[in-house]
Amino acid sequence: MKKKTLIINGSPKCENSLTFKVAKAFAEGLSEEEGSRTEYIHVSKLNIKPCTGCLSCWGRTEGVCVIKDDSMPEVRRKILSADTIIIAFPIYFFGMPGTLKTLIDRLLGIMCTFSGQELDNIKAGRHALRTPRPGQRLAVIASCGFSESEEAFHPIKVQYDLSIGEGKYAHFCCPQLKALAQAGSGQRFEKICAISRQAGMQFAHGSIDPALVELLEKPVLTRNTYRMLMEKFWKDEKGADENDKNSSRSRRSRQVTGTALGRRA
């Protein structure tokens, strides 16, 4: 039976997300090495209700969430049956997008019940799976608009380290990704995808070479070039908004004129 890779895409842009495309390249490299098939979950397309904090999944209905009328039962099934899970998302306010966080919160029931153990060893992790799948792996692939990807990713890394355990998952965060698309730097973006594909090939055999991760997390543009691109981007955005307003005023003016002429006729 073929191994299964599951990409959980947390970007609201779904298939058009640049982060998703980097993750997809990673999965293609993985598949090339081990012949795995890849399935995608676009979180923004799902109906996921927020966790109510009742903790029933750790007590009265241990292992089972009491909310059953949304997409989560199917999501949990796919997660538990996957050999490799790739969680991909852009960083918003130094965290994951809200829709993805809602999904993560609802996974509490498939994790072992917290019994008061102290958070004294970040390498241990605090939320092991109740029924772990032998050999199951996790990769977290993020992107940010900053040049300093390590700093931007740090709050998320702490969260995953505490939940899963430091060093128990692969991760990298690509900086300046949005700017590359805005600048029309298609070749540079394709290069990032090619490196991500290579990282996936390595992950199939256990771990990713730190030198490869360093390449993925290295800013493509210099600080000055990046700053100029960002300034131009926001200037163009404001100009586009003003053009939209002028176009809207022109349409209203034509409509009023047309109505007046019609009345005269």
C-alpha cells in the first residue's frame, strides 16, 4: 500500500497560496523518493466550529469530541491515517491564521489527557497522540513578510515544541515570499520551490540538511531592495484604491446623467 501524505493548508488563499505551493513542492520531493500519494485539506473551505473548552474529550467521552456536525470528524480521520503530515501557512501577527488555530484546538481529543505534568522539559512535548501511527512524521512549513524569518517563526516554534516536543518535527519558514510574487520574481520563487522539493526528498529518508533549511530561510532580496519593493507595493495599492473610487464616481455620474436624459425623453 502506498504511503499517504496529508497537506493541511492554513492559508485563506487556498490553492493560490504561495506557502501552499512551497509545501506542495516539498510533498512532490517526498513522493518522488517513497512513492507516496498526497491529499490536500484547505482549511478555509471547511466548516469547523471552535472548541468550547468543555474537555469532554479528555473525560466523559474520552478521545471523542462532542461536536459532530462539522468537518472535524473527517479531518481527524485523515490525520490519523496519514504517514506524513505537512502543515502549511503564512504567518499572521506572529501566529498561524485563525482558521487553522481553530482546527488545531479541535484536535485535543486525539491527544493524551493532560494529567498535571510540569513543563520542565520542552523536548518531551505535552500532547502525544493517543493512538500514534508508527513512523508518522510532521513537517511545518510557514512563510512571512519579514526578512527575519527566525524571529517571526519563534512564537509558533515554541507552541509546537511544547505540544509535540522540540526536535520531533521538521520545520522551515520562508521570508519575503509575498514580495517575490509582487515583484514578478517568478524565477526566484521557482528556485525556492526547487529547494523545498529537495528538502522533501531528504525528509523521506529521515531529516533535512540544516544547510538546505538555511537556504530556504535566507532572504532572497537585500534589505534596501525589499524596503523599496514594499514601499512601491503599498503606494500601488493606495493608487489602485483611488482609481477604484474614481471609477465608481464616474459610473454613478453616468447613471445619473442617463436617468436625467431618460426623464427628459
